[in-house]
Amino acid sequence: MKRFLLLAPLALTACATAQPASDGVTRVKLGQTAYVDGPKVTPLKLLKDSRCPMEARCVWAGQVRISARIDLGRRSELREITLNKPEQVADGTLELVEVMPPSSLQHPLTLRDYRFGFRFAGGI
């Protein structure tokens, strides 16, 4: 019983919704929910990460695409979101503005490494 009581607060923190940082960007991992000044966004799956590695010179910077659930009050929808490409959501625009850490040839990323930064502009 004591073991359960000690672990219960940890389980609840995993469900917490991340709030915007001082720069207005809300950062979360895959499966975590970001509250972005209106909608709630949960990145569900990394679809593509073709960013140019830090140690390379590339003609094209590459792109990141994710599948995400967007919760808007009583309804939710699944969307494909591309880095730096604003999406019309409700009465504003939702944008994936940051993907961390940078791509690297020396340190291949695992899904647990990724952090996604979202910003919402608009609303009443």
C-alpha cells in the first residue's frame, strides 16, 4: 500500500498539461499534451524528420512532420502538422515552431529524445 501511495503522484505528473513558457512556446514530448492558449495539442507520432544534421552542409534544411490530436473543447481532430507551417485551427493558427534536439550524425535520436514546441496565434 505504501508503494502505491509513493508512486501515485508520479503517475499524475505524467498526465499534466504543459503550459506556455515565457517565450510563448509550449514544449512537450510525444504523447504529452500542450496547452497553447486555447487548443490542446498532443503529438502522437513522428512521421518524418529529414532535417539536415548539425555537422553537415545541406542544400535543403529538411522538414519534420508529426501526427497530432488537437482538442478544441468538446471535439478533437487528428492533423498532420509540419514544422514552421501554420495550420488554421478554430479562430487562429497553430504552428509547430520548434523540434529539439537538432539532428546529428554523431548522436542518432530516439523517439524519447524529441521535444516539440507549439505556438497558437489568434483567438478572441
